[in-house]
Amino acid sequence: MKRLIILCVVAFVGLIFAPAGQAGPPGGKNVNIVNPLPLPITGELSATVKGDVNVVNQPTVDARQSGLWMFGIAPREPYIAELFTTLEDGTWASPSGPLLPAVPDGKQAVIEHVSVIAVMPDGQTATGIEIYSGVGSHFLAMIPQGTDMEGRSVFVTSQPLRAYLGSGTSMAFTLRRGPTNHGNAFFEMVATGYLIDDTP
């Protein structure tokens, strides 16, 4: 009898101190995680997120360009202007021009490149080209190319530059030759760049 009483006591104590089983929600019920928050996530995650996302660390972001990226750049329109001029017999230079066509109203022109070719009687030299854009001058050196099929001296320049023309303004070219001024000298000029809106 005493042994039976001892076994019952031991069994009762074991039931009291035995670890409780892991309780879980009934099937189909939601689970609320209360600790720890936020829930740490490692590895790769693919999900659709609605609302704001707060990033607290410094993740590595793989940003890939799709299409054309524009960062406050004003739309550009190609600009090209061409002219031909002649220094008449007895003329040393063209003191007042010639002028490229004026920049359209409401636009600004950014000139990025100028090319010039000069053809003149043999023995003469294109001593220089001066470009005036309204606020300053650029001076271009002419490079001799020998003579053409008619024996005339040929000079060429093709140089990048940066000049700005406002709405309605133009660019002037002053052409010079030497050491003589007999006969006609012919010049062809091309200026290229782009147009942007003339903002106030």
C-alpha cells in the first residue's frame, strides 16, 4: 500500500513539471507575431508590396536602365547653318560679315563645331578666320591643302568650339587673305550644334 502511494505521488509531480506541448492555432486561423519585430528576413524575397517600405540598412541595389533616362535636360534640336561668300577682286577681307542665318525666335543656339574651306588664286594665303558671336571672338587657323585642279590654293579648317547665340542673333565671320588681293577668293562655312528653348 505504501509503495502504491509513493508511485501516485511521483506520477502527480511528473505531470506538474512536465514541459507543455507546443500550442498552435486551429487550422485556417491567422497567426500574429508579436516578438521579435521587425521580423528578420534573409535570402531572396519576391513579393508585391503595397504602401511604404522603410529600409533601415544599406542594401545593394541593382538598377538597370530601361529606355532613355532624362535628368532635367532641355530637349535639343539639331542646328546646322551653311553659307558661301566671295571676296571680290581687290578685297582683302570681309569686315562686316558674312552672317549665318539668325537663330529662330524663342530658341538659343549652341555652336559646337565649325568647318571652313577657302579657295583663292595661287600664291595667296587664307590668313585667318574670325568668328564673332556677340560676346567675343574665336580665331581659327587655316591649314594649307595644296592646289586644286585649276591651280588655285586651298585651305581648310575644322575645329570644335563652344559658342552661344541668343534668339534672333547670328554669328559673323571675318575672312582675310594675303599677301595680294587680286582675283576672287571663295569661302564655304558650316556651323553645327543644337537649339534649345530660350527660357527667361
